[in-house]
Amino acid sequence: MPKFLEEKLKREYGSSSKIPYKIMNRLGAMRGNKETAKGRAMAKKHRRDTRGRR
């Protein structure tokens, strides 16, 4: 799953909330508890775009 997205959503909605997972499912990044190809592509693009910015 796109870890960056999960962390961002958990900061916004709380760490014990189910909402981050519901949002990722709605966006197509996950299907149930499985990461989709779209989710892998999102994570890959995020890694590429943020490389060296930390």
C-alpha cells in the first residue's frame, strides 16, 4: 500500500480510524487489504518525486 498516503491520512483522521483505508479503497490504491497496480504506481511516483528532499 502507498505508505506515504496511509501516513498522511492517519495524521489527518487519527491512527485508529478506519477512514484512511476507506479513502484508499475509493481512490483505487487498495482493493480490500491488497494494494492495486494503481497504488504501486502512486508509491513509485511519490518515491521518484521526493527523492533527495528529506
